[in-house]
Amino acid sequence: PAAAFLADVRLFSGVLQPAQVRALSDRSACAAAALDVVLVLDGSGGVSDAAFKAGVDAAYALAVALRAGQAGSDSRMAVVLYGAANGVVECGFEDDSSGATELARCMYGLLERRPGGASSLAQGIKRARDYLLANARSHATAAAVTLSLSAPASEAEVVTAATSLRGHGFPLLAAGHGVRAALLRRAYA
């Protein structure tokens, strides 16, 4: 079931729309899967307030699609926010019945905690890797999803970080806007 979810996530050429993410929730295999997903969200200064709000909305829609933190679900989602903060886990995995409520509260709280600064996507990916290494469950499929809304400061560092994450066995999926397609092919291949 987890493989079916991962196969369904594709690279979007524009900002990931919540309706596109919600369409994934119609797949019963996705709802039954044991997933540990870390979303790496762009909170850099190159992102407009409207684009950042759309990114948070898309992140929440992904959590709903995964049924993260909901009763009867074995899926969890965490959020790493990057920018000047170099990748901080803002919303960690929740294992109790209040998980969905706490995740929603945390995600929309990101609107007040946006770091700004340079786009350090590589640092966000590294932080996701470290978080998954420390917190992913052995029975779950673990993956990182980046939601990039601006061009990263260093494309070479993004490729290196992505290679390291994948080297630890974690798939890296992308939804983005403002990131060159050539970089995405190199980093997420």
C-alpha cells in the first residue's frame, strides 16, 4: 500500500494545489499504509506571504490525504521549515489520538514563525534525513517531500543532500514552484 502512495506522488510543475493532494486521499491503499512522511517546507525570504500560505495549505492537505495523526491511521507527518533557520523541525510526529489536531495547529502556526532569509533547501533536506533516521518506525515506509517555493541558494548542496537522504533508503519526492527542472531531475532522480 505504501508503494502505491509513493507511485501516485508526482512532480508538479507549479505550486501544489490542495485539491491535487486531496485527490490522493481517495485511494484506500494510501489510507491503510503505514507512512512516516517529513515535509520540507520553504519559509525563505524569497517566498511571498500568499505563496507561503498556499504552501501551508498544501502541507495540511497532504496531512489530511495521508490521514496523518487520525484515529485508526498508521501514518504520521512532520514538518521541517527552512530558510534562515537552516531547517528546524517545527511539527514533529504525533503518535496519540490528538495528533491530527496538534498537526493542524502546528502547521497553521507556521504562518507566524516563518524564518525568512536565504533559501537553504539543502539544510532542510539534511534535517529531514536526520529526523527520519532518529524517528522513522521500522514497519513504516518513510519518505521526505519537499515543497520548494523559491530557487535554492546552492543547487550543488541540494543534490548532495538529496543523494545522502536517498543513500539512507528514504525516497525524496518534490512539489515545487520556482525551482529549475534540471535541478529537480538531478536531486530527485
